[in-house]
Amino acid sequence: MKSWWIDGGGGGLSLREVEVPAPAAGEVLVRVRAAGLNRGEFIRGHGLIAPGKAKPAGLEGAGEVVAVGPGVTRFAVGDRVMGRTAAGFAEYSLIAEGETMAMPDTLSWEEAAGACLAQWVAYDMLVPEGEVGAGDWVLVTGISSGVGVAAMQIALARGARVIGTSGSAPKLERLKAMGLTHGIPARGAGFAEEALRITDGKGVKLAINNVGGTAFPDALAALAYRGRLGIVGYVDNTLSAKIDLEAVHARRLRVFGVSNKLRPLAERAETVAGFARDVWPLYARGAMKPVIDRVFDFERLPEAREAMESNTQIGKIILRVAA
């Protein structure tokens, strides 16, 4: 089968011919129809690319089950599924049963492929970690990203109000048409004062930092008493920031990271189960869909990556693996 790999040296991409893998215990083998791009996979600072070693590319996908490993009970051959993969940019890929979800009939292959990691990460920050509910304020930096749009959608579905930052005013206008409560045209820093003004000086319950170290001080300053700051990415390649310890201390703030790099499968499966319980029904009845910016054919992964890294998209960029 054909499979895209990431070079561990410079992060380049190569298309290889490899054997179709066989599912081990607790795994399903999926014929991949579509797979989603995730910026973190290509950022060396995220630690997903080991120096000097190539690895299969693609962290999420959707397709049909063609084989199941020992012990799999929830899925059978022919099921349409979506989930977290270790090699989604390939004709066939393995998915752990705990990170596999039944695909709603309301979604296309491309939409299903975009409804996995970004949505699960956003859910993890908003619900188990952020405990966001009706009436709460949520601030999302870099809101036009896949995680940013997913966070907006889930927060709005829970009755929260969302403030988003972006360096592009046109993007903010498009997101307002999708429900964004307030948009702040800011790239990196410079949004805390406006976020506080919008919230009548009270601040936000949860700030989601998709940008990195340049946005961290403002995100912290925008928090309400007992507010929480989730760190999910650093597209600015700034991995350090000054922390206002007095603010953290006095306002009883909480800073947490959201990464699956070291997270055991059992914990990742808990997030998937929570998402299936709280968000999947919205997909099933057509009340919510992932926002897909562009779809590229399988052979055009390098172009798809360039499009993602150009910062022009709103939502997810998808690779169509098989028709």
C-alpha cells in the first residue's frame, strides 16, 4: 500500500510502498477514505518527530473496517468509523478500539476525518478540564485553526460565549457568521484589555492558547477569578513566557497543558467516550458539523501541508485518500 512518511531530520515528506499492517489485539484495520492534517505533527518542538528517524504520517482518519484484532467487540468488518491513527495518510491504517468511533451518517468521509483530534482536544479542554457551561466566557487565541474552530463550536453548543483572536479581520467576520460572540483582531499579544472590557472587567473562565508563548501573558491576564488557561499549541515557535505569579496566586488561577504525547491509551479513550456521550449526538442529528476549509487529493499532501502552514484556512484541511 501507499503511505506518506515524515523525515525525522528536516521534516520532509516521502511517499512509500509498505505492507498492509495486521491488527493486533484491541485494534481495527481501516481502509482510509479521508484523513485530517494537524499542525502539531509537523512542528518539531512538539516532539512528535524523533530526530533522525522517519515515521508514518497522519494522526486521524475515517474509513471502513476491513479487519479486527483479537478482543475487539464494538466494531465489525464493514463498519464506517473514524478515529485517531498512527498512519492516517495511507491506504490502510490501524486504530485502537478505544480511540475509534462509529461514523454518523450525517457526515461525509472528509467531515468525519475532521471530527477527531481537533474536536477531541477542544472537548478535553472545555469539559473535563475547563468545566465550561452555559453563560461562561471562553477566550480562544488563533481561533481560525482546526482546534480553535472546534473549541468555538463545542463551547457555543454548551451555551457559553466565545471571544476569539485572529490576525485576520475577514476570518473573524466569517466566524461571527458561525456564532462567534466577539472577535479581537490581534496576532499574538495585545488582546487582554479588550477581553476584559467585553466581560465587564470580570475576565473569562477559560482561555485556550493555540498560539504559544507570545500570547501567554495576555491569556493569563484575561482570566477571571479561578480562571483556567489551557495550552494546546505554539505555532509562533515560542516555547517560553513570563508568568505573573502574583496573578496566579491571588486569583487562584490554573494553567494546564493538553497533549497526547505521553498520555496512556486508557486516558485517551476516556476523552473519546466523553466526546461520544456529549458531542456525537449533535453530529448524529445534524446539529453540528466540522468546518472543512479545503480538501486535497492523496498525492497532494505536500501542497496540503503548505496550505495549512500558510495560516489562510478556517477549520480543517483534509486529505482525500480514496474515493
